Amino acid sequence: MMFFKKDTDENGDLIKVAALLIHAAKIDENFTKKEEEIIKQTLFKIGTNFDDVDNIINKAKIIEENSNQILDFTKKVKNMSEQDKVRIIEALWEIIYSNNESDMYEANLMRRLAGLLYIDPKIMGDIKQKIKKKNS
């Protein structure tokens, strides 16, 4: 009998993280190459191998498309180190401000994520301002 490895290993976690980042990129209905590059760079920073990144992103796109909630994605991020959580929050803000503005859907997503990920609103705001300043 042959057993197939499910995506419950580290790549499975990375796929969920990538799906969250993709969700943020698509929320304004304009998923750009610049946003995809931010996602790739973030995945490298949290430990993705260069060879795995395209496969992870492709799987994450499918998962994100077929999901109607972000809770499953945030569970993975919530259990990450503080350093990786901050990297992901930075990436989310970078994605949002990649077009130099934040719409009400993006702002609402980040408010929800602050609560779901147990991120202090002040820390969330500080990261937002840092990224906003960097992109202006």
C-alpha cells in the first residue's frame, strides 16, 4: 500500500501563508506581478526554497480561490514566530500599498487580521506607517 504525503508539512503551512498573501493581493481585484514578487520575497524570508516557490504559489492560488474565509490561513500565521508574523504583516501592507493607496476592503482586511493574529493595533499601525513611508 502506498501513502501519499498530504500538504500538512511545512510546505502546507507555507501554502496557507501564501494563500493569505494572495487573498490580500486580490481583494482590490487587481493582482499584479509586483504583488506576486512581494509574495515570493516574503516566502523566501520565512524559509521557502527557491525551487519550491512557484509550486507553493500555484497551490496557494487554488486554495485561495476555493476558500470563502481566511480563518484557515490565519491559523498557520498565528502559530509562527513573532519575527515571521511581523514579516507577513509587513508583506501584507506592502501588497496593499504596492499601488500607493489602501481601499476600504484592504483596510478592513488588515483590521480583521490584527484581531485574528493577536497583533497589537499599535504594532499594526506602526508597520503600516513604516511601509506607507517606504512606498511614498
